[in-house]
Amino acid sequence: MKRQAITVTIDRDGKATVTVNGIDGPACLAATEALEQALGTVRSRERTQEYYRTRQQQASTVHNVR
């Protein structure tokens, strides 16, 4: 599993930037929703390559071997 991280950077002018790493697809928007509401109005949004990746799911089947 990839490491997931949300980084908030606030510059001297008070502008906050939220960066998400390790969360594929639109789940990153849900992960930052509360932060964005707490910080104020979103002025712009830049989607990374991770946003456009579909989440890879793994499935395993176990068979009894006799």
C-alpha cells in the first residue's frame, strides 16, 4: 500500500496550499474536504496524475489443497 499524505503549506501572505500524495482518483477531494472548508474559499485546484489514475484493487482466492 502506498503511503498517503496531506501537506498544508501556508505562505507569509496567508495563502494556504493543500497537497495530496498517495491517494488515487477523486478520493483525494473527499480526503481534503474538511481542511478546505476550515481554511476558507478554494481559489484554484490543480489535479495531479494520481487524480486521473483509477484505484487498483487486488483480490485473492484461497483454495484448500489436499
